[in-house]
Amino acid sequence: MSTATSIKDLVKQNVNVAFVAGGMGGALSRTVVSPFERVKILLQVQHSTTAYNQSVLGAVKQIYKEEGVRGLFRGNGLNCLRVFPYTAVQYTVYEFFKKRVFDVHKAGSRQQLDNWERLLSGAVCGGTSVVATYPLDLVRTRLSIQTANLTKLNASKAKNLKNPPGIVQLLIRTYKEEGGIAAWYRGLYPTSLGVVPFVALNFALYEFMKGRIPSDIDPHCANAFKLSIGAVSGGIAQTLIYPFDLLRRRFQVLAMGGSELGFKYKSVADALITIGKTEGVKGYYKGLTANLFKVIPATAVQWCVYEVVSDFLNSYN
């Protein structure tokens, strides 16, 4: 077998492992933090005078009281359907760039990406994953808020909404009532403004810190380190780009009654200006605490599961 063929097979193997391990890490991590994910979305899209202006744990208790256990995990099934390919695509594209574009191999002359290469690879894999799974992300956001007590109007609706529309119904309704396929991608631009730099920073920070773990460290200690640096990389990255994550959610629900929720924007620039004028600087970070409750453990679990599953699968190849 030629050297070129061997390298090609190795890259294919790494990409396949990255797809499975990345998808499993994403799905498991999101399930663990699903209640905080829903609270974050509700805090992001509500007006400052409505129902969920309390502590994160207080909001979780309120959702449980109003909607039960199912309410805490509302939208999580769809979130897992979205997150598995979402994170799988991220890790697959990142590994492809790492092995094929920048020629980094454990046994080769290059064993680590430069920081700019990590950022570029992370940005590309982030953008690719958004485009590939965005309609599911939009529907998941709408599933999260359609039964919530966000306004006085919605309060009465929520009590009578015994059987809220599901995934397929929301996709069909959005397509028919809001402009076809383009409606499935409403909010794609502000979403990309948030996701692309988040994924780029998350991957770059994690890989940078992982490269500082001693090679002779005990495997159990190494996994603990990876869990910790996954939490740090996710927390830093999300805090830096959070205002764009807030815009992402608000643009996704505008057509559901954004004016009733207290906001209506013409563009990303108009949204940034309006939030600053009407809600102040704090408005850009509404829901940040809930988001960090979600992101820090989620990225820690995601990276740890990815590493463990990758090592397991590679041991059989």
C-alpha cells in the first residue's frame, strides 16, 4: 500500500471517528443541561417586565411548577436531533482541516496546529454546522417558548395549549405562513455572528490548553484536565460573544410575536442599537448567567465524551 493511500485511509478513519464521537458528545452534553438551556432562551426573548425575572434556579422551579418535568426538557428531543449532526459536523470538519489542509499528524513532523490555524478551522466548522442544522435550531427555539408564560397574552394561551404543535407541524406552519424555505433560515446571519466566533474560540482555546497537558500524565488525570479545560474554553468563548447569541434567539421568534414580547427589529444593527437604548448594557447580557450554567458543564462534558469515545473507537482501528 502506498504512503498516499495510507494517509488517505488514516484521514478517513479519523473523520469517521470524529463524526460519531462529536455527535455523541454533543447530544449527551445538551441533555445534561437541558433545563438551563430552556431557561436561557426564555430569559433572552422575554421583555424585562415579564415573568422570568428571578434567579436561574428560581426560573427552573417556576417552569417545573407550571409545566412539570416535561417542561424542563421541552425541546430537548429536537435539540438532540439537531445537536448530534451539529457537533458531529463541527468535529468532522475540524479533523478534516487538521489532517488534510494543514497536514497535522501524531506521527508526522507537525503534531499541533498554530493558533491562527485553530481559529480558522474552528470558524469554518462552526459556519458549516450552522447552515447544515439551522431549521432544527429555529424550531427548537420556538418549541421552548410556545407554552411559556412570557406575556399576559401568552399566559392565557399557555394554560389552554394542551397539545402544542410539534416539530413537523412547526416546520410546515413556518414554511406556509412565513415565506417558504427562507423562513426556516430566519436569524441565520445573527446566529452565524455568534456561533462562528464561539466555535472558533472554543476549539482554539481547548486545543491550546490541551497541548499544555504533560504527555506522561496518568490517563485518569488527563481526562479530569480535559473536563476542566473544556469548561474553561466554553465559558470564555460564550461570554465574549454572548450579545450575538441573544440576537440569534430574538430574531428566531420575531415572527411569533416579537412586539408582544417587547421588541421588534429591522436589522442586526438596529437590534444592537435598540437593545442599548431600551434595555441598557445589561440588555446585551440578559440570560448570561443561565447560559453559563448551561455552557460550562455542556462544553466540559462534550469535550470529555469526544476524547473518551475517540480513544475507544481508535483503539479498535
